[in-house]
Amino acid sequence: MQQIKALAGLLVVTLMQTAAAADNYPSRPIRFLVPGATGSSQDVLSRIVANKLSQQLQQQVVVDVRAGASGVIGIELGKAAVPDGYTIIVATSTLFASLPALKQRLSYDPERDFLPLSRIATVSNVMTVNAALGVDTVADLVKLAKAKAGQLNYGSAGNGSPAHLAGAMFDLLAQVKTNHVPYKGAAQALTDVIGGQLQYLVTSPLVAMPHAKSGRIKVLATTGARRDPLIPELSTVAETVPGYDITQWWGVVVPARTPAPIVTRLHAELVRALQSPDVRDFVAKQGATVQPESPSEFTAFMRAERARIANLGKQADIRLDD
């Protein structure tokens, strides 16, 4: 009986301490951990959000960029962080969907080790082709790929990257056979599309559009299920190839066991930041669209993405384990 009373008393004290910590939160700078390279999309977006959160919380939010192993090094740091609300982490489509869906051995579990807050933004990429290919539409590309089965090449920033998945999905749904050529980065792949070594590439509209305007490449369509609100004049690949949908997205998570009151506060502040006109406009300038949502909506979205990519990987025989 005494042990039960002691445990109950300890629980009450712990709850009181948690509530007090939440009331005073944040009382020191918050680390915004970015698993990726300096200058990457997640780095740029996190700085936009961090600046707004700093204003709202009246506390510094410090962006901490940690590159390496496709972002896994940064995620491992986030997993090991003290779950007190003073470390928030960028979740990417690669780290929270593609890698868990295609790689059996990971040093983290996206559901067990983290609590979701919300997506930050989504972006549809664009399908680009060599300007001299004689292709003006997605239908033209499908026709050419069927006529030259196994002869067209597409590039990516590596196995399992968004561009690789985009090409694999195109092959699968358009019922064509093209060749995947992995590069160390998307910039080198785009250079080879311009030079004619590659026939097509799915990449960021921010990267592609300047080259399209100069006539060095052609942009055929966007890769989301619906037309991109930022470039609505472009059709989608799905209008020609039903079911085609490959987008990139970024969100925010916190370490598992972060106290619920702090999670609730962080989520509210993040949604408030994303709904502000200045953040929405800054994100749009990066070619992306803000996507505030509830933690349960973000959880359901990530689960659906992992299932969809796992199915694609199985059908296209994409495996990332050594």
C-alpha cells in the first residue's frame, strides 16, 4: 500500500513538473535540426519557419544543419535528443517515406522514435526533356519510349531519390522501359539532359524553369496529382498517365516522449506560422505550397506515402539495402 501511495505521489509530482515546464516554455533557445546539406530545400524552408517561430515565441530558434548519409546522421541526432521541446526536427519525404519503405535496415523508426507536428510544405517537380528530342508533351514521350524500348535514359540524384522513384513510376504506369542513371547530384544530371546524354529528368521547377526559358530543355508537365497552383499553366503527368503522383514534402517532428502540452503548443505555433501571409509568400518563392495540418493528418499522410512507395519499390524491384 505504501508503495502504491509513493508511486502515486511521484506521478503527481512528475505531472506538476511537466505542467510547470510547459507553462514556462520556451525559456531558452530552441534547436531546429535540419537533416541535409546547407542550401538544400529543407535548409531554406526551415530558416523561413524558424524566423517566424522566433518572433511568435519571443525566443531564438536556431537552425542546426547536419548533412551526411542522405540525412540519416541528422535524424539520428534528433532521435537521441532530450525530449523536452528544445529540439525540433525537419522530416523529409526521403527520410520519413522513401527510406523506411525501401530499406529494411534503418537506425531509426519514423513512428516509434518521433512525434509528428505538421507538414511544412509540398512541391510538385517537373518532367523535363532534352530540347532536341522531338518531344513536346508527355504523350509524345510515352510514344517515343515505346518505340525505343530500353533506349531512353533518365537521371536522378541517386537510388531511392525522388527522381528515381519518379522514373520508376513512369515506367510502371506508362508501361514503358527506360534506363535509370544515378548521379551524385541533380545538377549533374540536368547538365547531361541539356547535353543530350540523358533524354529526360524529373527535377525541381526552380532549377528547371530558367533553362526552359532559354530553350536549353523543355518542361512537359508537373508531377503531382493536381496542377501546381504556382504554375497552373502546366499540365500534370497524371493527365496522360493516370495515377501518376510523385511530390516532395517537408514537415516537423519532435523526439518521442516529448510532453503532450509542449507538443500541443509547438503544433499551434507552427500552424500559426505557416498560415501567416509572409511565410506563405516566402515558401511560394521557393516553388512550394504551405501545408499546415494536424498531427493525426500528418501521421496518416506519412503512413500512406510509405505504403505507396513500398508498393512501387516491390513492383519496380527497387531495393536500397546492401
